[in-house]
Amino acid sequence: MAVVDIPGSKSITARALFLAAAADGVTTLTRPLRSDDTEGFAEGLTRLGYRVGRTPDTWHVDGRPQGPAATEADVYCRDGATTARFLPTLAAAGHGTYRFDASAQMRRRPLAPLTNALRDLGVDLRHEEAEGHHPLRIAAAGVEGGDVVLDAGQSSQYLTALLLLGPLTRKGLRITVTELVSAPYVEITLAMMRAFGADVRRDGDVFVVEPGGYRATTYAVEPDASTASYFFAAAAVTGREVTVPGLGEGALQGDLGFVDVLRRMGARVEVGPGGTTVTGTGELRGLTVNMRDISDTMPTLAAIAPFASGPVRIEDVANTRVKECDRLEACAENLRRLGIRVETGPDWIEIHPGTPVATAPVTTYGDHRVVMSFAVTGLRAPGLSFDDPGCVRKTFPGFHEAFAAWAAV
């Protein structure tokens, strides 16, 4: 049995950094993810005037309930969607003038539902170039709060950003959501807000957040479930076994639900209090699966789908088209280059059984999840390579070494 130590969750680390910055006191984060995205988030906090102390396994953040210490700042969000969406929302609760920009890749990703909601709440916010995209400028004077309507059908991060803002407003927030994708990520947000002392509740499509701020705490970051999916998939494809400790019963992350997909396909799965084990059985059945709530693992399933005994159809994943790249088309195009028959629609992809043959490098589009997913395909497609293998630094800089070490056991 191979045990793999997965780095901390990107989603949880980003939320924890926001909460720590907003809390009253010094928060200690244990085992946070260290990657380009999270380092960019921490750097952004520093630019805003927060004090962030970093050692290899522990980060300390001096919270400022009143908002950023800097009254002027220019923040570069790199490729990080959480950074680019959460930090402007945090800054809006303070007092000052703040400019936010991001990489060309992040500039292409939509922001309008969140920034429109912030404007509805009275935030003085201006997009400098394309409406609904970075760069943007905020003249912050605190947020009164009140009622707001939000469409989170493209990304649950819009809702998370507003929820995190709620306790920092003067009157609290009442958010009515018209559409919502990746709902388990919102449950992560609610659980973490409560861990930092917030009063938040949900009644159907309405979320109510009371004012009152956050209190500092010590918070342990659990392993990243999306990253674990590549190792779980690898075990299912090769007939081997892998255990990820620290990610089991009671895990916050909905992406652990990916192992239930593998179970339906024929793998053996054990989810216990101390971790999760997946064992390949030599059988991988085709299936139809709705992945709306775990769409970050769609590329992982697409990458192993050719090895199933029947077609694999993945549905309700339109939001994967507005990630770091159009992931649905990226998976389809790369599988076709490997000789696999694939059909796609606006929100679905269907992949037929076949033997992938590596004739050209996988086109990554600078997307870390494309690389890590097709690394699993490469276990049964000798010679598979990538045009930009290094883009895994966004979430898991040591991925290739860790994956090769597991494969060699």
C-alpha cells in the first residue's frame, strides 16, 4: 500500500487567509498550501498592509477587522481566481483606494456577477478596461450591507466572496442566489466562517450573515481533495492501491466525492476517520455522471475515461469552460489527438473506450489541472509529454516528483 502526503487544500488556504486577515487577533494556519496561487494571495495581503509571517508548515496572520492598513495599494493577483475575487472584496470593507490586476489568463475570466453585486451594495468600483474583468479599482469606504441578489451559476467563488464579506459590513448581508454551481465549496465557506466565530445561516436560496466580525484562531488546513483525485484515479487505472491520510470522514471538501465516481466504475473505496484508500480492481466500467458539484475533478475523470469498458459521459459541467482554460474542450482536443473518440456539447462530454497513443505533447493551455489529469493517462500511454509541465506550480509545485515517486513504488 502506497501512502501519499497531499499538500494542503488551495480552497481552504485561500479562505483561511481571508478570514485570518479579517479576524481580531493573530491567526495561526498549520499545513497551508504553498503554491503560486497561495503565495500570490499572501503577497496581496502584504501589499494591502497585513502582516503575514511564513514558515514551511505554519503561517501567522495579524488580523485587522477595520480593513487594510494601507490606504493605497496596487495588487497583482497572478493567475489566482480566489486571490482575484476575494482580495478586492476584502479591501472594499476598508478605507482607501486600491487597484487590482491579474495575469492575461485571469483577465479573461469573468468577474461581473461579483463586482455588480458589490456595486449594488454601494461599493465604488470601476473596471479600467473590459467591463466585468480585471483590472479594477475600488475607492473603499466600508460596506453598509443589506440585501443583494447574486447569480453564482458560473462560479461559487462569487458567493463565497460575499459571504466572507458579510460579518465585516455594518448591517450584515442577506444574499439571494438565483443560480449556484459547485455548491460543496459554499459549504466549506460556511463551516470555516463558523470556525472563525461568524453567525451565518442558509434558508434554501437565501444566505443570511450577521455583522460582528471574526475572531482569530488556530486552523489546520486539510489535504487538497482535487489534488488527491489524480492519485485516486491512478490507483483505479493501474490496479494498485493508494491511501491519502488526513482526508476522510468529516472532510470539508466536496471533491472527495470523486471517489464515489471511482466506486461506481468498479474501484474499491474505503473512507475512514483517518483517510481514504482507493484500490484498483482491474475493472473500470463506463457510466453517466453529473459532476456539477465536483467539476474541478472533471478533467481527472476525462483523462481515465478511455480505459473504461464503456462510454463515459460527464454532464452539467458548463462552468468548466470558464476556468483557467476551456477545460471541457481542452480535454476533448487532447483525447482526440491521442486517438480517442470524443463528443461534446455545451455542458457535457462523452468519451469512448480506446487505447491512447502518444503522438504529440499534450496541450496544457497553462492549466495545472490539464497537466495533472493527463499525467494519469500517461501511466498507460508511454511517451506522453506536455508542452508546459511547469504550470503545476499554481497548486502543487512538486507534483511531477510526487507522482513519479508513487508510480515507482
